[in-house]
Amino acid sequence: MNGQAPDCFIEAQVRTDRLHQLFRQSFSAVFGSYMAAAMLCWLCWDRFDHTIILVWLILLAGSTLLRILVFMTWFRCPQSDRTPERWERRYWVSLTLSAGIWGLGALALIPTDDRLSQALVMLFTVGMSVSAVSCYSAYRYMTWASIGLVLLPCTIWLLFQPSSMQVGMALAVLVFSSFVAGATRKLSDALEKAFRLTRQMEHAHNLSARAAQTDELTGLMNRRAFFEHAQRLYDQCKDNQQPLCALMLDMDHFKDINDTYGHQTGDEVLRQIGGVISASFRQSDVSGRVGGEEFAVLLPDTSVEVARDIAEQLIKAIAGLITEPVLGLTASLGMASTLTVGQDLHHLMNTADKALYRAKALGRNQVAVAP
């Protein structure tokens, strides 16, 4: 894997983490937005136009139901479908619609000659902007957009009023908004760094765990990892009453290759064998390098006949390898099945190993099946 691939993968994970954080921390905002509007109308019921109040609350109810529908669909869909590509745009639409209705509705309600009501309206819009920071902090632009849609209509209106008190109130709100915007940027950056650091640590942990289980030369599981996975697979097949076949493979005359051509050539041979084994088996199979030139494979839910065909194809594939200057690579293979060997994994592998020695005794470059 090149250096850019992990970075792209981590960035995609960070983006998904931000989306999950957004849905988790903003659910209360759906109801809080409507409750704030209802409380404002209740406090100023005698000061506001009742027709505008009813229209505003009805429109807010519609946008609230839309947001609830988005959340319900999100929480019901499978985890694999909760992707930024699918959900960010939906959330943006529902949020901007709700915030726009809130801000324009507050502007429609604000009386021209009642300073107390104007102050209450501005108090509630400022409160909405503060709540936006806590609810949408994973997305700074989303936070800024919601604050702007809620605050700016009434604030701009106040700026053009004749009273210095009204203009001063608008300027105070703008100054406050600038501080909120700065805090939003810092909080969003901190969250993104935390998400990225977490994912980088997970990636590093996965790499170290994989390195601890992987044979560096062949890319297969090392001996310890193979037997850990093998035991789990054996227990699984036993519980499900499925047959399990074990293959033990050993390179023929490998010591002569090292002695004649050197260890670098021997390592290249093993590297190619690892590639053949990796390409020859299913994802459900377990394979590994268990010795110097010895390899093992477990085939779950596989009959003896099918396993023998696979083993013979593997022997032919190895015989077809060309590794200059080595000519005529061959390998011997022993095979055993739980259908005939049913004690435990240790006994199964030992039986396959004995069949391997029988294959070598019979002339090498062949498959021997345990009786």
C-alpha cells in the first residue's frame, strides 16, 4: 500500500466520523428549535400578530417533521449506508430550511415599536445561535450557516432602525457572532484533529497487529497466527458438523537450492510459493508458513476428493514456476481430513504431516492422502 492510500482512507473515515457525530449530538436540536419558537410566542402572545404566529409555528412544524424523518431514516438504515455522500446533502437541506424559517419568522414577528419584544426576539435568536455551536460543531460551515440564517434577518433590520439603542443591539449581536464564529472554527478543528488522531492510531495498531501475524517473506500467516486461526476454524467446523481438510506442503530439495544458489534465491523461491498459495485458496481457508520451507492450509467444508484436486493443482502450479537460475521446482504435499481423523487439530495436522513424509518417500512432487 502506498503512502497516499492510507491518507485517503483515513480522510474518508474522519468524514464519516464527523457525520455520525453530527447525527448523535444534534437530535435534541430538532425539538429544541421548535420549543424555543413556541416559548417566544407564548411570552409575547399579546405583543405579536396571532396570524403570523400560527403561520410561523405551522411552517416550523413542517420543517421539524422533515428533520425527524431524516433522523428516523438515518437510525433505521444499515451502518454501511450511513455515508457522507448519501446523508450530508440531506442534512444540509433540512437544516437550512428549518433555520431559514426560524430567522425569517422571527423577522416577521418582531414589532416595530416595542423595544422589549425586540430584545426578547434577539435574545432567543442569540440563544439559538449558541445552541447551534453545540449541535453542529463537527461541521463549521453548517454551524455558521444556521447562525447566519437565524440571526441576520433581525440583526440587519435593527441596523437600519432610527434608534441608537436598536443599532447598538444589532452591533452587539454582530460582535457576539464574530466570537461565536471563531469559537466554532476552533472547536471544529479540534474535533477533526481528534477524529484523525483516533483513526491514525487505529491504523497504526492494525498495521502492527498484522505485522505480528504475518510472515514477512511470503505474506502468509506466520506459525503462531496460523495455529490461532486454525484452532478457531477447527472449532467452528466441529460445531457446524462440517468436514475440514488439512494440507501440509514442503519444498523438495530446498536445502540444495540454498546451498547451490544462495539464500537470496531461496528467499525468492519461498516468496513465489507464498504468492501461489495466496492466489490458490478461498478467503474462508486458512494458510500459513509454519516452518522454513513448510506450509499448511486448512480447507473448511471440503470433501476429500475436492481437497485432493485442489492439492494436485497446487503441486502443478509450483512445478510451473520459473525462478532463475533454479530449474525444476517441485513440492510434496500430505493431506488429512476430519472425516477420518476426528480427535483434535493437533492430531489432524500430525496426520497430514505424516502423509507429507509418505509423499516424499514415494518420490516427491506428489500428493499423499492419509488413510
